[in-house]
Amino acid sequence: MASLMLDNALARLDGALAQLEAAARRRVEAERGRANLETELALMQDDRARLAAELDGATARLGDVETAAADVDQRLERAMTVIGAVIARAEAEAGPGPVSRPENEDGEEDEGEPATASLAREH
């Protein structure tokens, strides 16, 4: 009977040790998974910082392009105004006479509108 009790105690001890080993394995795996998650999180944070810096740079370049486009627009407006004034002055100095019409691509006189009207229409 003592040997039966000893066998039962040893069986319970083996079961408890097996449970302890299983719990230790689960704990090690959880820690390993946590380390992998922390590494992955650090990589994502690095990527986020890099992308934020790239976005800031792109936004700054976009601002520069928008400023340049506005400057070009103002210069074109001034140039069109000056060209229109020169054409108007030339037409006024030419006086009332036959109007010379520019030739089109076929070598024929263009029956379209005056040069100032076509300039205004294009812009």
C-alpha cells in the first residue's frame, strides 16, 4: 500500500512538473512574441518618422512651386497687357486704312478676329 501511495504521489508530481514545463514554454513563447512585436513597432516608428520627413519636404517643395506659378502668372498677365497696349497703339497709329490680315497656314488671308481679340481669347 505504501508503494501504491508512493506511485500515486510520483504520478501527481510528474503531472505537476509537466504543467509547470508547459506554463514555462508558454511564457517563453509569449516573451519571444513580445520582443518581436517591440522590434516590429520600432521599425514602424522609424518608417513613420521617415515618411513624415519626406512629406514635410514634399509640402515645402509644393509651396515653392505654387509661389513660382503665381509669379509666372503675374508676369504673363503683365506681358499680355503690354502686348495688347503695343498692338492697340500700332493699330491707332496705322489709322483707318485697309487692315492687313495675317495669313493662315494655307497661305490665305485669315478671316478671323483682330490680333488683340485672339490674344485675349487665348488667355
